[in-house]
Amino acid sequence: MCLVVGDVIKTSYAEDPLRVICVSEICTFPDPVNEIEGDESPSPEHYHIVCVDADEPLRDHPTDYHMSKWLWLGGYNKGATGNIYSVWNERNSLEVLGVRSGAQLSMI
């Protein structure tokens, strides 16, 4: 995926910008809503992202932030057009507003 720790992002459903502090390995966890209803079939490949308010300074490790400040964004991946969307609800998307100075950018 094209997100790196330190990126500042905005969701399609909230106004405040967020700072990425962790991006998971790729996974296929089931859609949580479907799982509650008994359907545990795998989801399309996706990532889970942990963020904090963009005003928080960048720290060395996600555990350096108090967990009460964490915001979990689950089930996101890059679409064919380059947009980042939720594999569980395509109306939910992410926009990258900026990157941390010195961050290594993905070339693919």
C-alpha cells in the first residue's frame, strides 16, 4: 500500500486530519459486520491502519502514544485508480494530505 508511518491523511467521513502511526501487514480478515452475522469468509486483501490526531508529534513507536489517542481504520487497500478505499464499504476512502519529511515513499 502507499501509506507510510508519518503520513497525514483524511477520511471521507471525518473532517480532522490524522497522522499514520502504524500500518499492518496485508491480511484477509472477514468483514466484521458479516462475521457477527456468522459469515467468516475471507475479505479481499487489505491493511489496518492506526492513527492519531495530526497535531500529535511523530514518535518512535506506536506504543509511545497513549492508546486512548489511537484511531483504528480497518480494511483499506489501494484501488485500481490509485485511491485508498475500504474493502468493506467503497464509500469510505482515505486521502493522503502530506508526508513526513524524510519518509521513504513507495515507488509501486
